[in-house]
Amino acid sequence: MAPAITVSDLRKSFGDIQALKGVSFSVEDGEIFGLIGPNGAGKTTTLRILGTLISPTSGSAVVHGYDAVKEPDKVRSILSYLPEDAGAYQYLSGEEYLKFMAGFYAHDKEKANAMVEAARGISGLEGRLKDRVNGYSKGMKRRLLIARALMMKPDVAILDEPTAGLDVIQAYHVRGMIKEYAEKMGVTMLVSSHNMLEVEYLCHRVALVNEGTVVAEGSPQELKERFNAVNLEEAFMEAAHIG
């Protein structure tokens, strides 16, 4: 079976700045795969190309056989992308926001209602969905947004820094929510983070990214053994030849 995602020699320049310098990796169907590295490493640029928001300078990004540049509509039909800076409409209730977003994806009212019910279960916000979003904590907003990204049951979900800005307890709940959904539904997930301990918990395999290139790839355990490291942070430092 072909991989769910195949990224081959992906390069992207913004003027004189080379954000990606030949990124390559693949993600198997049903896998949670992590792109990890420091801010500015090229993670978000890679995700935006896969999400059909920008085009690469060269190279290819393929999702379930569809080219993200040549067949963007087909990629969008099977993929859900949640950017790090995504927000919800502050003066809608959580439920109103989900219904509004479901209207963009559902072909009829029955399908839209089914999506909202799915999001209700995914988010764990049952008792607060009637409240306005502007009264939610950061963690609640993130759970709402992730539920929105997953409620249409995408084949592939891309989550950029899903716990950014959350405290330890909020991040714990969001990580658990992501892992539970992926295992239950068999959805392929590509998750980016600079929190390497978080990715070690979530992901089956990871790519360590630094300065626009993949410096190592494998399961968290494989990478720790390869670089004789106690955690992924140490493995990254060794792989990137830092310090």
C-alpha cells in the first residue's frame, strides 16, 4: 500500500530566504507522524504546502495519490488542516461555531448535524458548547478548533503546534484528545511541534527538522537508540550537531 503522504525533495524560497532545502519524508496510512524542530526550522512551511495554501519552489507533496500543487481540490476534499494561529468566532457559542463551519463541508442538514454531534464528542465540551467562545479558556478554544478540524472525518489531519500556548493541564487534555481520536478512527495525522517530549508521547514516527532539512527520521525509540539519547531533545541536538 502506498503511503498516505509522500514529500519528496521539497524546496521553498521566500525571496533570498530558503525556508526548505530538500525536505523528504513519508507517512503511512493510520500513522501519527511528527515534524519536530525549533521555530523557523521549516515545519509550518511544509504543512502549508501539504495543505495547498502555498506552492513549493520545487519538489512534490502527495496526499493519498493526489498532488498538492496539481490537484489541490482533491487534496482539500480528504484533508483537514488546523494552523497554529487558527481562531474561532468569539461572539458565537461553541455550538453555533461548529454549525457554521459544518455548513462549509456538509451537503445537507442531516450531514451537518452529524458533524456537529461528532465534534461534540471529540471536544469533550458538552457542558460549555452553549456558551460564547469569548468565555472559553485557551485550552477549551483549542479543543473546539481541533474538534472542528476532525468532525468531517478527514482521511488526513494536519495539526500545526496543537498545544501551543497551553499550560501543562490543558496540553495534557488536548494530547489525549488527539491520540484517542486517531486510534479510534484510524485517521492519518501529521503533527508539528517544537515540544519534543510531547511528540514522543503522541507519534509513531517523527522527522527531526532543522534549518529547512530533515536531519533524522524514525520512531522515537529508534532515534534515541541511534543517538544514544535519553529523550528526543538530546537526539535532536546530536542529529543537528548543535552544542
